[in-house]
Amino acid sequence: MKKDPDTASAPSLPVILPRSDHTISRNQIDPDSLKVLYRLHRHGFKAYLVGGSVRDLLLGRTPKDFDVGTDATPNQVKKLFRNCFLVGRRFRLAHIRFGRDKVIEVATFRRMARPDDLPEDPADHFLFTENIFGTPEQDAFRRDFTVNALFYDISDFSIIDYVGGLKDLKTRHLRVIGDPLVRFTEDPVRMLRALEFAARLGFSLGERVREGISLRAPLIAEAAPARIREELMELFRHRVGGTVLRNAQAMGLLPHLLAGFEGDDGTFDLLERIDVRTAGGAPVEEHLVLAALFLSRFRRACPPESESTVNDALRIANLVLAPHCGYFRLSHGTRHLARELLVGFVRLVRGLGRRGERRFLKHPMTPQVLEFYGLWAEASGEDMTLVEDWQKALDRSREGETKPAAEQPSRPRRRSRRRRPRRPKPPAS
């Protein structure tokens, strides 16, 4: 039987890379994660650095998190660490806190459930299947992609590979562990994560993975909107939102992902400019992403050259944003800020000298509107002259507000009229 190059099956023996054959150093690992690993190891438990941190360290990248895998149960972990809290009902985890904000996540190795493992009541299957403990090898084959299933063993500083992830790192190829159709059916969000990892790491996707995404795309509509919303924002935090959503549309995933949304090249170009902005150190703002997603649709419904009023633009912006905001339950504040960007965009395109310009220049959202328009102009290749003219007008408006009182032009004081004193009334006769 020919081996499928796009999926991983169990090898006869794991590949073990000794310390001398890889580049990971303990100096690159978070010190608190090392404390957790060493304490587990000293008490006789297996203690591995797992997941994306091993992948990133081998690729020369800086990991965001350092997660730990162990054969200790959550309750055993809790007994070893006073600062440990057990979380999760479906997937029981140990969170070890350091300081106010830092958490090291410790997961017990798990395996897939067999039919004889499951309780008699089918209603209990959902919670039970995620908490069947197993071996490191069984745990590796439960993971999504081969490059995310590598382990760093603190006992001898070796890399353990059960699924062929080391080879895939060298060839820069993203493979699913198991059959993509089955794994995407188990968790449809894996399709989005496949596109994310391919974009973030610069890896290629095999034909079986692409085919699996195309065939299972409708299933992602069944995922919880709150989870999809967080995954989308994570794309933009990693500066790959525009690329991933463009690829998602090419594979037929995007309409199911965003409740019927379909973008055009201008939309994806603008989203990619937002990724460049984030790469420059600017924070990711959900209302900016939201306005960028719907700018093309808003401009078609409210073209800048039309004679529509500001109230018309506000009404159209609300209509355009309402379905998306309702589906993902976005806050009124996020929706309001996105609407301000869209309406302000129309004001800018119509140019200077319009009624209400002075009030618009003093609006607190105007600098963000100008930045939003500038991103669109860069993405679409428009002339930046209008951006420069508005920026000069905005600077002049600010200078006028900050002039000292002596420099401010003052109106002549109006002379108050002195009132004549009332004459006393004559006494009544």
C-alpha cells in the first residue's frame, strides 16, 4: 500500500534526536516552565515541553507559550504545586500561576477513547472522551498536525518525534495526523488552523489537506461563533489575517466561516495592509478589522459621489454591519466604532470644504478615520494627496485649539447696559 504523503500514520519506532543533534537550549525556554518541568521530573513523572513551543524553537522563532505535557494526572500535579488550579470540564488541565498574569499550562497525556472505555449513557460521552489518559505516543497521535506533535524531554534534553514532524519541518510541509476528512469532521476549526499555520510558517499544504478543506468547509458553520471570533482575531494578532481569509475564500471556506461573507481583492488587500500595520507595532483593533471587511460593500451601497447625507450613510453602515455583529454578538461599542470609520471614510473622500468640516475635524475618531483611509489608499494604489490635505487641515485644527489665550483672536467685549434704579412707588392714598 502506497503511503499518503499528506497524512501521518504510526511509525514502528519514534525518532529521538539527542541534544547534540538539535539547536534547542534551556536558555531559550521560559524559566518558570523549566521549574515546572524539573519538579515533575524530580518526582518521577515524565515531563515534556510540547506543542507549538518545540516547533517554534526548532524553526528559530520565539514561542508565545511554553506548554507542558506529563503522565501525572491533574490531581497529582495539583499536589506538587501550591500555585496550581485545575480548570476545564471537558478537558481537565492544570494551570500553574506565577505572579498575577502568568500561567503555565500542564496537560496530562491522553489517548483516543475505545468503545469499551465509554460509559453506558451516551450523554456522558462528550465529557468522558477528552479525559482518558494515555502514553506520550498516544497523545502525539491525538494532535492536529505533525509539526505540533514534537516533544522536548527535560530528562535528557532530547526531541521525541512519533509522527514525522521533524521531516516536515525540514521540507516546510504541513501534514494532518490521520485522515484530513476525519480530523476536520472531529473539529472543523482545524481547517482554519491549517490555513493559519501554513501562512504563519510559510509551509505548503498537500493536495489531501486542500481537498479535505473544500469537502468539509460547510461544517465550520457549526462551530461556536465565539470561538470563530477569537480564532479570527488571533489571525490578525499573528499578522496573517488578510492572507488566510484570501486563501479561505479560494477554497470555499470563507462563506461558511463568516455567515455568507464573500470578499473581493480590494478587501483582502486592505486586510493585508492592516497586517503590515500590526507588524509595525500597532495594536490589533477589532473595529478596524470589521470596518475593513465591509468597506467595499458599504461603498457600493453608499458611493462617495452620491448626494446621500450623513444620516443616510449612518443608516447604510448600520444595515451593512448588523448581520455580522448579530451573528458574532459584537458589542455596541465595537459596532459604533466600525460605523464611525465607514461614515468618516465617505466624508474624507468627498473632500475638504464641505458643510460640517469643522465639527468633523474636532471629532475624536477623525485621526483613526484618516489612518483607515490611508491604509485603503495604499492598498488600492490611490493618490495620497487627499490624505495629505486632510492631515494638514487636521493639524491646523489642533494648532488652533492649543494656541495660548494671548494668541487666540478675541471678540470685542460687549458693553453691558446699566439698569436705571427703579423709582419707589408713591404710597397708597
